[in-house]
Amino acid sequence: MVKEELIQRSPVRIFMNSIHGGLKSGDLGLIASPSGIGKTSVLVQIALDKLLQEEKVIHVSFTQHADYVMAWYEDIFDEFIKKKNLENEKEVKNDIIKNRVLMKFNQEGLTADQILKSLTALIRDGGFKANYIIVDGYIFSETDGERFARVKEFAKELDLAIWYSCTVGSGKAGFDKQNIPQVIKSYQNCFDVIVAMEPKQDHIVLSVSRDRDIVNPEQMALRLDPKTLLILEE
């Protein structure tokens, strides 16, 4: 299989189609679930999809070492192409590495402006013109409204789309009746797309809680394999 066919047949296409093609420049997206459900895996699959399209991605981690994040990319890439017989696999993997930068921040002691300044320096001064930023492990607070309004401005200014993971409490307590995470309820409008993940007996359901101005849009529910943590092909 050639790379272009792999991109078109990727199960990530189903995910993107359910949110009108995915995030656009200036958009913020959020994937929420209790801990250990597979948010990082979904974010890495989104990132790999963009990297396969030769777009540049910055992966920001607030909790994991760079080696651990790189292992996620290696494992999911290998699992993803295991049954696809991809041509020029090594060349494709090298392009992915070339177009990806991993950054780790300590949430304590750093302001939003300091983090955004570091990202701006990499993108503008460092010449790494990213299209996507993936942010994993950030601990959300109910008082983060001003912070994410600033992040929204940053995304628009630098023509970026940014995906976040958000850990919520287990059970229904972590979400309101519209499946919006309680912790971001007061500033949910900062996020253009919100996706909730819910574990079932033999799979994990992904459902769109918010798609731009539409809350709980009609949609086809997506599933995650609990063993591989890959988005399942229909």
C-alpha cells in the first residue's frame, strides 16, 4: 500500500469526518475521559495522520518523558501499518520524525505566557512552522478561562490547530448532562470541538459532545479497541 492510500483508508478519516474534517487553523479541540482510557493514543493517532500528510506537529507533554512519548508514536505507527504492507516504510517513518518535535513542560511554576513564548520561539525563530500542536497531560482547573482565551488567540495568531487531552473523574460525575467536562464548563466556548471517551465492556466509545456551535450533534459513534487503543475501522 502506498502512503496516500494509507492516509485515505485510515480510521482517523472517520474521526475527522465526524467533526466536519477536523480542526481548522485557530481551533482548539479537547478529548476528555477518566484516566487510563486511551486519550494519549487518540492524540498520537491524530498527530500521525497529520505527519503522514507531511504536516508539522509539536507534541507537548506535561507528564511524560520524551522517551515515553516517542514509544507511543513507534508502537502506534507499527500497529497501524502491521496489516497495511506499507511501501517505503523506513522513508515514511523518517519523514514523521523530521516533522515532529517533542516538548516537555512542568505545569507548576510556568505561566501560560512563558509556555506560549517558548512555542512561538520554536515556530518563528526556530523555523519549525508547525500546523498542529498536541497537548497531553495538562491538569485543567475551573479557573482556566483566561488562560485558554489566551491560547485561542495564540492559535489564531500562528495559524495553528491545537488538541488537548483532559482527565475527568470516573463515572458520570466528570461530565454534565450534555457530556461536557465539568472542569471546563465555565469556559467551554474556548473549545471548538469536544470529544468524550467512555469505556464499555469490549470497546471504548468516542462521541462528539460539541462541534463548534452545536452541542451533542447527530453523529456516528466511534470505537476504540481496548487492547491496541486504535480507532476501529468500520
